[in-house]
Amino acid sequence: MAAVRIEEVVGDFVSLRKQGQDFVGICPFHDDKNPSMHVSPRLGIYKCFVCDAAGNPVKFLMEHEKMSYPEAIEYLAKKYGIPLEYERSESDEERQQRTLRESLLIVNEFAQKYFVDQLRNTEEGKLMGMAYLKERGFMDATIDKFGLGYCPDGWDNFTKAALEKGYKEEYLIELGLTGKSQSGKLYDIYRGRVIFPIHNDAGKVIGFGGRILKKDGKDPRKYVNSRENTIYHKSDTLYGIYFAKNAIHKQQNVYLVEGYTDVISMHESGVENVVASSGTSLTQGQIRMITKRTQNITVLYDGDMAGIKASMRGIDMLLEQGLKIRVCLLPDGEDPDSFAKKHRDSELQDYLAAESKDFLLFKADILSKEAGNDPIKRASMVNEILKSISCVKDNIERAFYVKECAKLFDLSENDLNLNLRRFVWEKTKEQGRAALQQQQAQQNAGGFSGQPTAETVEVPDVIDTKKHSDLAQQTDLLFEAEKDLVLLMLSYGNFLIYEAGDEESSGVRIDQYICNEMQKEDIRLHYKLLQEIFDKYVDWASYIGNQDQIIRNFTLADDPQISEFVIRNIPVEEPKFSDRWKDKYDIHTHTTRNNLRILQNQVQNILLTLKLRILENDATVIQKVLESEELAEDDMVLALQQLNSINQMKKEISKRLNRVVSR
């Protein structure tokens, strides 16, 4: 991570220009017209001041390229030529599985390059494979983009080539690239087919689809697809996701189609936010891939009523995940592939926008027409619609659907709601145990929750304010005071100030001064996350003398809560200082306004404000205890004395801060 340069990583995907010490560019996370993304090499972070996107190099790759954390690390290691050492406490079996996955990906990479070479550079590939693709209307740029290829029609041409390169027979068979006859003879599974590589969302080839070209009756299968193996799981794969993910994020919608050529043709027509389920009903794994990127999905139907009704059964799973589902019915005789070829660019986009309809209302209309006037069929149809509506989580949306269906079916909303509540209750019971387990897991995980810990400044005598800290009311103000203190240390910790205005002294570092004050007053921060950052700062500052390096350590911290907090709150702009100030005092003293006295005042004010908020917190605790508990008369007198003492300290601090305390 020390070798990674944020401006180079972001610059691979965003055009950046220099602006002072930083870089600026068009933010890729929203529809940006003016450069609003700032990239700071000094801190190793990016920030958009419009959509609030922010992070370190790993976060950028995860958000922009939709990589997992390990994939982002591997990407950076490859970019900077750094060999990764995998430090794992894995069993021999796990190590073998990891090695197997890596080996299979390498074999697939070889296969994809082989198929491309056959398509482009052999007579058979040009006459058969390329002729077919051109007949389908695919352009060279599109063929290259999707890595389309061709497997020669010989019995074992590919298998021989792979074995000659040293790839293992067992890997070729597991991947479904090579078959083995009963006599032990190896043969090519994809022989004589146009090849469609299947990529995961990181762009690695995990499988293939092969379309037959010869219709000689020997192989009746139109398509052959990779079988399930260690790296390819059909239920967790969406064809085209790698090429669509950026467009999905930008458009906040994804079009769902059925086949490879549907995806490719829509890309050529300017619609890139499209993926294919490859002829299967949607699975939970595929739905998770979609929900990571958008909550909106539009399903394209080709007019085949049997196919439409079959696919409807799986869409309830999308509703349960909170997705907003629309459908677009193409004209009779058209599928996404053929329709996209006839309607390029704006024509296709305009049609999709105009003809997309809400899924539940579309389903109600379809089933209503099918049921006709048969009362039994209509009752069954209404219940089927209500079951789908019960999957919708938002109560207002449910009410809207009930109202629309009541009009369509000529029924009362009360009757529909009666059955709807029954379906919702049944679904709630089914999901209850899972929800409870999830809640318990979250509670066990702990972490920053916005609530103070039990630790606070000591206030002895009658009432233990630690014990009753949950009664405090000033948590927002206390959090802001603690946050200001932490950010002051992060921004200016190793800069010098003078204690008690003693400008004759050599000065003291701000972080050391704060630590001394905290220790003297026995103060620990209420908020767990802020105390963890404070402790890490003290540890790192003991051997890191550069302020920017300390901040970079936080932006790259393993704990995502810590890195996220620092990235979100640390100023991107470099603190300014006056050259004349350096000449006058012969030290690099950075201040927020080029003035040493103002910085000293800021340190004092932040510390005093924190002490004031702690006292306010403790005063609230005592008042609540006095109101809620029956204390002995002597204890009540002592508690009131304790409260009076705290209020007196509040007044003294407020006077120093030039504030008014109401109580």
C-alpha cells in the first residue's frame, strides 16, 4: 500500500488535471458536469464534494470497478509489480483448492486466447466463425470487446494444443473444455462452435458458451455451456456483468435478457447496462450481483406468453430484496437481439423508456386477461397477485398496488387487504427466524453504533455517572466535541504551540499537549470508534514523525470504520503556513489561519469544549437519577452538592469560552 499512488489508480479510469498539490477530475460516481472529484497524493485519498464519494485506492477499485477487497489488492499488486505473499492459516485442503482455482483460471485464459486466434488468424475460423458473426451483424470492435472466438471442427485440435503447452488433462476435463470417451480418447467439447467467453465481475474468464454452426444432426444441441466446476457456478453468474457494471451504476438500472447475443446486440445499439441470465430463472446469487449495483431492474420480454408466465415465478425473489421491477414487452416476433439490430442508439433507448411498465401491474393485466370471466380462475389469479404484492416491503407501495388492483378486478380494497395481511403474516413467520439470527449476529459483532461507551471522566461521591451514562442527553454535542479533538490531532498533531502562552519556550507538539491534558484530567473518550482512533494515533505518533504519513496510515487502516471516518472527515487541502512566519520563528508552524495564536486558541477551545460536554453529560446523569430513584435524604443532599459542583465547573469553563450556561 505504501507503493500505491492514488492519482495513478484513479487516473486509470478518470481523466485528472493538476490543481495545486492535488488533482481534480469529473466524478464517475454521479452525473458530474464540472470537475468535483479531488484526488490528494499527500493523503492518498479521493473525495467528491458533490456526491460525497470518498476513499482510498482500494475503495475506489471496489466502488468503481465493483471488485472485491482481495481482487482490488491483487489488481494493485499486479499494477505495481509487487509479488503478493498469501499469509493464511489454511489447511492443506484449502491450499489445494486455492491453487486449483488459480490454475483453472490460467487454463481458461489460454483457451480464450486460443479461440480468438483461431477466429482471427485461420482460414476455417474466418470462413465459419467470423462469417457467422458478421452475418449476425456484429462489428469487429464488438467481437474484440467480448473476446468472441472459434473452436476448430477437428476432433481434438484444442486439446492437443493445450497439452503441448503443458496444461493438465484433468484441468481441461474439469473445466468442460475437453471430454473423454469410454475408450479413453480425448476430444474437444466446443469443436465447430463460435465461442462466447463468460467473465466474472472482475473480468476473468470463468466459462464458455459455444454456438454450433453445422446442422448435420450429429449434435442436436444449439448451445453448449460450461458445466459447474470449481470456478464456474451458473447460479452466481450473469453474462455481461463485467461489461455492464459501470453503466448499471451510472444509469441506476439494469436490463435483464436471456442470451449472449441479446447482450451483445444491445451493447452495439448503445444500451450497455444489460446482463443475461443465460436461459435460467434468476437465483439468489444472481440477485445479489444486481443489488450490489442498483435497486432497479427492467426485464425484457419477447412476446412469448408461455415464457413470460414461466419467468414471473422467479421475480417474487426480486421483490423480496426490495428491487423496483419494470418490464418491457417487445413487439411480436422480436427478441432483444433482433430488435436492437433494427433500432440503433436513441431509437432503442426511447422505446425501452416509453414501453417499460411496473411489473406487478403488468402481471395483473396479463393474468386478468388469461382468467377471463371464470370466477374460480379470477379468484386464484387475485391471490397470486396478492402473494407477489406481499413481497413488497414498503407499506405505501403495497397500498398503491392494492388500490390499482381493486380497480382492475372490480373488488373492494378491504377484501384485498384482508387476504394480503394473511400472506404478509405467513411470509413474516417464515422470515422471522432468519431475521432474529441476523439481528443477533449484528449485536455480537459490536462496533461503533453512535452510542457512548461506559467510560467517562471520574465524578466520585454519591452517583456513579459511568453506571448511568445511558441516561445522558447531550450525546450529539459530546460526539462532536470528541470528533473535533481527534481531527485536531490528525490534522495538526506534530505542529508546535507554546504552553500557557510562553513564547520563550521551545514549544510543545499539539498531540503531546493534548495527551498530557487528557491524562491529567483522567479523560477517556465516550465513543468507542473515536477512542480507538485516538489510541492508534498515540501509538503511531511515537515513531512516525510525519503528519501526512500518520494520516495515510489511517486512510489505509484494516478496520473499514476507522479508514472511512478519517477519509470522510479529514480536510483534503494541505494546511497553509506563511513563509514569513517560518523566517520569524525559524520553525515550520502550520496553523489554520497562518497565525500561531489562533491555533493555540483552537487547541484550548477544543479541549475546554470537550470538558464542558463531559460535565454536561454527567450533570444530566445526576438529574435523571434524582428524578428516577428514591435516594436517602443524606444521599440526596450529597447528590445535589455534587450537581452544584459540576454546574460551577461548567460556568467556569463557559466563562473561559465566552459562553452562557443556562443551568
